[in-house]
Amino acid sequence: MRLDKFICHHSGISRAEAKRVLRQDLVTCNGEAVRNGAYKVTAETEVELDGQLLGEVKKRYIMLNKVTDTICSTVDEEYPSVINFLDELPNTRGLHIAGRLDVDTTGLVPITDDGQWSHQITSPKKQCAKRYRVWLAEPLCADAEQQVEQGIQLHGEDELTKPGILERIDDTEVLLTITEGKYHQVKRMFAAMGNKVVGLHREQIGEIELDETLYEGEWRELTEEEIQSVWQ
């Protein structure tokens, strides 16, 4: 990791402020003053800022309960980014969303700066299960469970969807578990069955369930057990 980025991550100061303390010889690496922000910090490097030892890089793992009309991006575009809800964090640079949701979809969004961890969630080869609560415009067809289990032919796709699990709460509310993440997949699956999704909420990814105590727009750090469950 670059020295200036390391300083920001562990002290909460801005990149501009990090450049200033570097110019003032307030930063040492293994006892030697370093001014170059691009200096490579390794696990063996002891970095001190104005005599205070800065800790080792610690990856961050967060669950957010997404609200509607927000986007799973690191910057604001037509809609505000979900990253805006992390305003209590001293530094959100480097964070990314592991498993995006559509602008009108609510629920569980993992956010991290650990690329290998998020790959376990997002890579199609890992087949990480995601469970959604779905509200429909029309009563569900009688054989919907069988169709989902066997795979559904989506418009514009050459192959059937991978087998999923459909649990019927009532005729217009269901739980759907899938291991893929095709573009608008859930909405397209029900469209292929002659229905329309009017509400969509992600409740679970792998073994990580959305914390019921989190209101929409709230977040918390993942527990060590939740973090490790992704590797299992």
C-alpha cells in the first residue's frame, strides 16, 4: 500500500493533509523520515506519524440496509450512492460494493475493501446463494416452484437459469434463492412466468443475513463469524 494512503486509512486525515505531514518530516518508516507518498508500505513497515505508531492495515467489512432510489456505486450519479450512508467512517476511499442491487431494490448490501472476499460473493463460479423477498403484481402461477427448480429461459439468454429455490408465502409474496447475478435476473425470471415484480428486497447472502435491527439506510460492521462464513 502507498504510504499516503496508509496514513489516511489509519489516521482519518485527508490525502491533502497526508501530503502536508510528509513534507514536514512528521512521518517515519522504520525510524527514517520519508517524504514520498508513493513509498511502499509492507507488513513489516513500522510507520509513525508525529511519534505515534500507526497500526497495520485492517480490512473493513460492512453490511448496509439499502433504501430505494440509491445506487450501488462509489460516486453519486443520477441517484445518490449508498456510500453516503457511511459518513461516520473516517475514510471511505477504497471501499466497494460486493453484490450490487438495482436502484429500486432494498436490503442487504455488503461493502468492503477486500477484493478477494468480495470475489467470493460476486464470482459466478463460487455460486454464492442470495435470498430475496419478492412482491408480485399478479398471483403466482401454480407450477412456479418447479420452473425455478428446473431453470427458467430468460429473454435474450442462451441457457436456462441455474436451479433456484422458491418458497411461497402467499400468491403474491415469495422468497427466492438463486446463485447467479444476471442483469435484472429476479425481475426477468418472473416476467418469463408472466408476472411482474413490484417490490424486491435482499435478505441474505451466503450465511450472512440482514440484521433485523438495522433500519433502512443504517449499517454495521460484520462480525468475524459473518466475515469467515464467506470463505466456507
